[in-house]
Amino acid sequence: MSNENYLTIEEIVSRPVFTGVTVSDDGKKTAFVKRTADWDENAYRKHIWVYEKESKRCYPISSGKDETFSAVWSPDSQMLAYVHLVGEDDNKKNQIFVKLSLDEPGIQISYAEEGVNKFVWSPDGKGFYYLTKRPKTEGMKKRKEIYGDFEYIDKKERCNCLYYVKLSKGLEISTETYFGPKDLRQKETDSKDDKNKKKEEIAIQLTDGKDFHIYNFVITPDSKYVIFNSALTPNMEDMDDLTLYLLELSSKKLKKLSNAKNISHGLVISPDGSKVCYTRYDEAGKWFLNLKLELMEIETEEIRLLDVDFQENLIPIRWTERGIMVQWQDRTSMNIGLLDENGQIEPLIAGDDCFVFGSSITKDGQHLAYKKATSERPFEVYLDEEKITDQYKLFVDKKLSKKQVIRWNSFDGTEIEGILSTPKYFDPTKKYPLLLVVHGGPTFASFAIPTDSRYYPMEQFVEKGFIVLQPNYRGSSGYGEKFRKLNYRNLGLGDYEDVISGVDFLVKEGFVDEEKVGVMGWSQGGYISAFCSTYSDRFKAISVGAGISNWVTYYVNTDIHQFTRLYLNDNPWNDPEIYQKTSPMTYIKSACTPTLIQHGDSDQRVPVPNAFELYQGLRDMNVETELVIFKGMGHNSTKPGIHRAILKQNLIWFSHHILGESMDGFYLGVDQDD
């Protein structure tokens, strides 16, 4: 028997996360962001790493609190632009920096008052187009001084505007400000206000932000046009009505491309600049419908639907000389390939045991950078087929749970898949306690890749003797449009049947103790767990993370009201019955399972009243419950210490209620008697 140990909670939280993979157009370099835990400051730090193919060098361009991210190579592949946080600790803003060569320090190029939200190089490499919030007017600033800080909900005060800044202008300002002997810096004679004004004036404003909020944009290769998708306001609800605009840069003439409606993900431009490709919904806001891929001729506005024989969504990444690189999910795999204008797909990296994410491709379509994981390998960054990171070393001499995809039939005959995690030395003749970890979404899925959850300690659960099932319940992505629609006006009820039928299936297989079953989940998974808490007596312990307890409470507090109207097909004033039938609180008098509730007090997606409502209902029914409110946390945590606390609380909760272990340590350093 091996003496290896499973990963600890602290090792899981400390494990680096890779994002923002991008390849230079000459195919010789790639950059990626490596996020690590800073335990001393209770923060995650982001740093760009660069890999040079010829020298095999891989090195960071920043370290410590000096965070960098959003790397973009120049069109000639010689310079690297990126975002750097600038300013005081409580008022840092994203600004564009450039390394003229990789051996030189970065130089600040933008001075956006509200920070840069997104940027791209100009096609000629001489500047940057970027988005920033509409600057506060003098009236808005004066209003705060006189009345205090407040906002008018659903108004257009903070829309994204489009700007252009010349590289040479940014370099000139930065050189005058930061380089050379102090007594020779020309701008030392200027007042602070004059300096700031000159910095802001180097950028050219292209849209005013008064009539729409820009989400994404592309520039034609000849720099003649900007094409962008936009909504009336930055509010999430208005995202269901994205439209396309064409901005002629020489005249600043703006034209609404009215034939393109219900725009969704993806906006890429052809290498010759004549066409743009985007995705859209047949009906606005119908998130569970398949996306349509359309091509538009920019000059004529003629639109052609790409006839793709595919059951899942294709998301355009970049239009190369070899075709449009697209990404798609196929059940529990994530793949990339090239799509031609006839709707044919050439797979680039695909397969049943393959999860590719964050991919980038050169304009000639010959070189790829991406991150990939399999059931036995954690995420690594690759340039073409060469692995350039060593994440796997963190797993050396560590036990890992074995992950496999299993299938069962739900109550109505629908086939459901799930990821089953078992011990390395699994014995099918034994009976194991079972835990279910339910993913959020609902249009997401669980995948058979090494554990990366920072909410549920699956490796520690397995080490304790549990097996873990992650069900891809109806509504999950990767299984086609028909499957995604199965929880339409059926939330909670259909989801519960998918979850409980998975329990029944494993019990019938003979290796699950049906008296020792628990369930947990975050967001939509938290809602399903809350439903299980009040609707069922099949579980011995439950954990509800950022979950919905009452659809009416959720509807009037959330920042995405349309989510509820979409899945329940109306608002609660017109159809109170469907809101009642699908709400966990409706069944509160049947609740009997010990339930842990974890929630952030600054959660706008699933506001905290949902947690208090479930907590008070369970207390009134004399059901054992604990409510933990994480201060300053939104829908998800951004602090390693909070992740550690959430993981520990869940581990102790289920170990106590199912395995009979002590609750010691649940209150994390505070005695209950204090």
C-alpha cells in the first residue's frame, strides 16, 4: 500500500491557476497569467509569464504585489502590452503598459481616469483602442460633494466609451514623467492638475457613452472601421438585447447595423476585413437555446447563416487565414477546431478525455497556445504541442482520486451523466458514504479533471472515505439544446430527480451506503441543495453555498432579473404559482436535514436575503442549521483565506453529520463558549 497523501486544503488553495494564454503572431512566444495565493496579505496575485520558444526560457515580468495581466502581443510580435494596476491601494486602476522589448521595463501608455476595461493593439501597431467607463462629469462630482454618494438605478451614467491612444504619445508622457534626471524633466514645472490633464488629453475619445454601453469590439485590418456590440446600459438585464454598430474612424460616423439582432458571444473579423462573424440567439435572452453563427459583409450588411451540423454552441475565438478558430463543449470535454465558411469543422485539439480552455492562435492559423487538462493531468500551458509549465509536479507523491464518467436514467428516462470520484484503491465490494457536489449555472457542467474546487474539498472527502458524485443535471451545457431546455419551468423539481436518481443508481450498484448521503453546491448548485434541504429526507447533511431559497426574493434583489423570467417564463406577479412550486421555502415545513449555509454579504447575483430566509425557516422548524456570512464577499470569493475557511467548514460539517466525527474546529479558532 502506498504512503502517499492526498492534497491538503492549503495545497489546493495554493495551487497556481493559469489564465490569459496568448501567442505572438510569429509563433515564437507565448504569454500567460499565473495566479498565486499571497497568504500574508490574504490575496491572490496575478503575474504575466513569458515563454520564448527558441531559448526555452519561461520567466515572469512581475512579482509580489506588482500585478500584471491581460497580455497582448504587438502585430509585429516584438512588443508586449499588458494591464498593470496603478494608484493607491484603495483606488488602483487598470492602465496599459508596454514592454518595447522583453528585456526592458514596462512603460505606462494610458491614463484613463476610470481605468481600462479592455484593449487591443491598432492593426498598424502604433497605438491602442480601449474601453473605459464614461468619465464622471463635473456635475456628477459636485453632486457627491453636496449630497453624498448615490446612484440612479438602470440609468446610463457609467457606460463604456471607446478611446484611442497613440503609442508615441504615451511613451512621450511616460518618459517626461519617470525617466531622466529629476531637474531635467520638463513637466516638473507643471502643477499636478496640469500634468493629469495632459495625460488624459493624449487619448482620443471615439464614443461618448451617452446612448449605449460597449461590451466588445474589433478593428478592421485597414483601420477603417471599428465594429462593436453594445446594449442600452451596463445593466445585466440589457445584455439580452445586444446590437452591432459600425464606426468609421476617419469621420467618426456611427451606423447601427440593424439587421444583426440578439447578439451574444464572440465577435471576430476576417483577415481581409470584409466580413465579421458573431453569434446570436433566435430569441432575445433565451440562454438555453443554441447560438447561431452568422457572417456579415461589412460594406453591404448582407448576412449569411453558417449552416453548422452541430448540437452544441460554437464560440468564435479568432478568424485566421485557415478559418475561424472555435471552441465547443462536447458532454464532458472541451475542444477547439477550425471552422470554414461552409460550416465544416477541422478539430485541432479534441477528444473524450480532453479539456482545452483559454486558447490563442496566430493569424496564419499555424501556431496554438492553450491550457489543457485530462482526467489524470492538471491544467498545463502549451505552445503548439510543447508543455511549458510544470503544474503536475505539485501532484507528485500525492494520491489523487480517480475520476470517471458514469451514466444513469432519471425519473422520465432522460440519460444523466456525472463525474464519480473514488479512492485510488477503490473496492467495489465495500459500501462507501456518498457526497454529491452540484455545479452552478445551470448552463455549465462538471468535468473529469483533477480537483480545482475552492469551495468543496473533494480530495479530502475521498481521503476520509467518501466517494463523490458531480451530476450534470438537466440544463447543463455540453448535451445539446434539448437537454438544456429540460428544466424550463421545471427548476428544482427536475433537478432534484436527476440528483436523487443518481443516488439510487449508485445504491443499486452496491457500493453506496444509502444511510450516509450528503449534498452540496454553490450558486445554482446551492439552489438545488436548498431544494434538497426542504423537499427531501434522503440526505444526512446538506451545504448551501450562495443559493436561492425563494424565487420571489431572488427576483426582486438580483442583478439578473431576466434569468428568472427566462426559466420560469414570467414574473412572480403574473404567475405566482410557478414561483411557489419551484422555491425551496415552499417546502420548509418538511425540512429535517442539518444544513450549513454559506453566503457573501456583498453578493449581487444571489443576494444575501436568500440565505437569511432559509436560515430562519430552518430554525423555526427546529432543524439544525449554521449560517456563515463572509464579509465583503460577492458571489464568489477572491481571497485565499476565505476559500480555506469555506473548505474547512464543509469538510467538518459532512464529516460530523455523516461519519460521526467531532465538530471541533468548525468555528475556526473561536470557542463556542467565547
